[in-house]
Amino acid sequence: MDLERIWPLFGLRITTPRLALCPVRDDDLPGLVTAALSGVHDPARMPFGVPWTDAEPEAMARSLAQYHWKLRSTATPESWGVGFTVLRDGVPVGVQELHARQFAARRTVESGSWIAKGHQGVGLGTEMRAGLLLFAFDHLGAEWAESSAAAWNEPSRRVSAKLGYRENGVTRVRTRPDEVVDEVRVRLHRDDFVRPAWTLGTAGARAAVALLSGTAG
């Protein structure tokens, strides 16, 4: 029995014009650590609710691995999170995540992401999130997608606006022990999604959806 049969998410591959998105495997972790250590954001400002990029390199590498192992080990049809390695020309450049709670009833997914600074500014953030939204709406049957970003994080907020999200409230979050910021929530209904002109490619989607929905045999 091969690994994809044991854990069908490993057989899932989503492709966009410039990227491939695949659930994080252990073999991806060294490349993801390298991408993260190359820089993800201006060190003076923390865009994440958990300041994982502040850690020393060895500690950050371990925590990144442990985080993705935890996503796998705790996934159930009731509550799951999947981290996708974002590959550009076969090289890991970031992560796009998709999460759900009580998905069968709520039909709602949440997303988050990061991408190495050397690959920012050319539309890849929009492309990778659009790819996951197409998968969520057209394969998983999601009706809503939610996300959030620090109020100062204009690049992330522009991605949301381009894809059709609407603002859905503001809250205060602590991103570092001495740093508190406004966080803007956004929400997107599947009918308001600004779909890209390109067509999503998928492989292994049926088995992956069956695992996440609890219908896997």
C-alpha cells in the first residue's frame, strides 16, 4: 500500500499557470525552511498572529515542521487544516493554508499564507489564493471563504479585494509581546468570487475531498 492511499491528501496536486500547490510532505520541509529564512516580511513589522518568523533559525525550522505535522495528525472531517507547499519551477517558495471548522454545516473555509520576499510583487499571492478558492468552491463545495490581515498590510488586503472579498469587521490582536495591531476580517461568498481567466488543474482531488468530508473508504 503506497503513502497516497494511506493519506490521500498526499496525492492531491493543484496547478495554476505558474505554480503547483501540494499538501506539505516531509521532503518539502527543508525547502520551506530555506524559503522562510530568506525573508518573508520586513522584520520591523509582524504580519502574523503568531510571530513564528522571529524565532532563531533552528527553532523556527523545528516549529515549522511540528506545525505541519500537527495539522496532519489532528485533521478530521469535523475540523481540519491543510498546508500546501507552493512550488514555483519545482522549488518551494511559500505555503498556502486552508482550514475549516464544522465544514459540513458551515460550508466555510479560512485561508492564510506566506511567500518568500524574493517571489513577492509579481502576483503570486493572488494566484495561489485563487487556486485554493477554486478548489474550495468547485471541489469541496464551500459557500464562504474568510481571511484576515493586519490593517497596515496593504499587499494582503489588495489580494482579498481583487478576489472579491468584503470587509467583515475589525479586531485588535497582539502579534508580538510589545505589538498590538488592528486586524481586518474579510469574507467572500462563492457567487462574488472574481474568478481568474485561467483554468485550475487538479490531480487526486476526489480522494482528497473524500478524506476531508469523511466519505473515504
